[in-house]
Amino acid sequence: MGFTLPYPTFSSVSKARKYTLNDLFVHLDHRRKGVASTLLSEVVRHALSNGAVRLHLETEASNSSAQNLYDSEG
């Protein structure tokens, strides 16, 4: 249905692990069904369980769907 690519990194400023979510993709047939939200929640759960203090999200300025998802998830 979809996938994510979270990459663990380390912040020397906060001296802690952080994650960068490089990609979150949902197949067209499964969009608008909560799949992206579930994937994002799992990335957050995984990052927290591995001691991350931050999750960095980035998207194209024109990708309003992703921006709306990220905003809605806080």
C-alpha cells in the first residue's frame, strides 16, 4: 500500500538521535484511506522507541497533501 524511508541521524547540538523522514509514499489506490497517517504514526513510534528527540519532515512547496497530513498530525 505504501512505504516510508526514515533515516536515523545524530544531532550534535542536542546530543541525541533524530530522524529524517526522506519519503512517505502511498499507492494511488490506497490514498485518502488513512494509510499515510498510519505510516507516519509508525515512524514516530519507531523514532521514539529508538530515543529520537526530533523527526524532521520535508516536502515540496507544491505538495499540499503532504503538508496537510503533517499539519494534521502535529
